[in-house]
Amino acid sequence: MSFQKSLFIPLAAFLAMTIFLGFGFQLENAKVLPSALIDKPLPNFQLRDLQSGQMLRSADDLIGEVALVNVWGTWCPNCVIEHPQLLKISREQNIKIFGINYRDNNVEAKKWLKKYKDPYAFSVSDDEGTLAIDLGVYGAPETFIIDKSGFIRKRHVGPVNAKVWKEELKPVVDHLRGLEE
Amino acid sequence: MKFSWMLFVFLVSRGTVLASIDAYPFPNKELTDRYEELISELRCPQCLNTNLAGSDAMIAQDLRREVHRMLIEGKTNEEVLDFMYYRYGDFVLYNPRFDLKTLALWLSPFLLFILAGFIWLKTVRTEKETLPWEEEDEKKFNEILESRSD
């Protein structure tokens, strides 16, 4: 009998490998890094306000209510694609969107916002990408949801479209707002 | 012949890929070596399978600058790796840390080794057990042969 059982060992090993590799390859396919910053406070920073070019902004200026933090740049094609959706959210959803203008030319960035309209409460100029690094950003666009105490509760990598907003972001925003009441 | 040329070009071009363009000045050889070591064991977050040394991605350039800054400030290798780990998680380390999430990764080779040893022992034992059977089988076999030859 034991001889027959041992016949299944290769099959079991094969199945185990299939399951492990299956999980492994799925992780790589998703091309999305799990964020190391979920449930951690928004990192502090001192960056210039994009529009004024003078005023310094810090993390405290973003904290107070549930809000979106969007990393964008004029060099980023997907940022143009997601822009109409951000405008729609800022118009219809009564939620503040803060912009992090990532490694960009300030003049070009201001022109860009004039051309495509500005959905942001304000944007800060992250010329060296230091705030982006503190946020674990590795490309643009990326969108974070912070709660009213300034803790990062959600991160989305890639453009925000109607589907992403409805299925991934809005439920988190609604949940966080529900907790406040 | 054509193939060996292709192989030659491939091997030569690989070397150039691993060299980063920006050169940061360091006051001494020890820091330069540590810089090279760190950027070769940190993975570029954007490129899935290139280290910081071998990537031209914007984020890799920025992270190399940060590694340089931290080394000049006198940070230890451990502090630099912590900085990256805190922001980019396990992905950024080519030498992953031992914790609950990477437990399977670290322990599976040992478990597989033990399992293989167990299977090997079992096979050896069952082979020994089947030896007396073979004698009986041979008897039966001879009987069949004899009955056939009639």
C-alpha cells in the first residue's frame, strides 16, 4: 500500500509548486507594490506652494478632514488621462484633493493646470522628489486617501478613472467619513 | 559562429547595463565601496528586476541621490536599508528580511530539504522491504515459465 501512496508524492509536489508559483506570478503581474505606509501618518515636509512659488506648505496644511493626495507631473501621460476624473471628483464629491507636483518644471506645471483646469485645493512643488520618496512613490500618478488625523488609509497606483473611484476609493472615503460621525 | 558572436555581444553589453551614469563624489574609498554595495543590493521600485545601480528610472536616480546623502551624513548601511524598507517594503531589498511575511521564503528550503530526506529514507526502506518479495515473485515467475514451456 505504501508503494501506491508514494506514487502521489510527485503529483503533490507539483501541485504545491503550482500554487506557490501561481501566487508569485500574480504578484509580479499586478506590478503594484504593496504600500509600506498604509496606516502610518503622512510624512512631514516643507515644500513651496506651486501657485505662489513662495509660501511654504507642511503636512499640517493637509490634515483636518478626509482628503485625497494626488502625485502628478506634466511629464506623466497617465496624469492627463486621469485629470478629468479628478476634476469631476473635486466638483461633485465635496472632498479636497491635494496635489504633489512631482519632479516637474514649475512654469510648465502652472501652464498645465491652466490648460486642463485645477482640481487641487493646492499643489506643492516636490522638485527633488523627496516627499514622493517619503511616501514610497515610484511613479506617477499615485493617489492616497488620508483620514482626518492625517493617517494614510489607502493608496492607488496608476490613473484614477470612474471605475477605480467607484470601486476602490469612494468606499474607503465613505467608510472613513462614517467613522467621524 | 554566428551564435558565438551573439553571445559575445550579449555578455559585453550586459556589463555596460550595470553601470550607472551619475557619479557621486565620496571623500574616501570605504564610502564609495559601501555606496556601490548598497545600490547593487537595493531593487529599483519601478523596474521589477533591476537594482538601483543598473536603472535610469527617475526614482532610481532619486534613490541613489538619497543613498549618497545618507552615507555622507554618516548613516550606517543598516540605517540606509531601514530608510528604504520603511518606504518601499520588502520589494526594495534583494536580501529580504526574516519576519512573519517572509517566513515561508526563508524556511521553505529547509522544510523541502527535510521532506526530501524523509522521502529518500522511506524509499530506501521500502526497497529493502520488497527484497524478500522478489524471491517469491521469482518462484512464481519460474512456475509460470515452466507451465508455458510444456
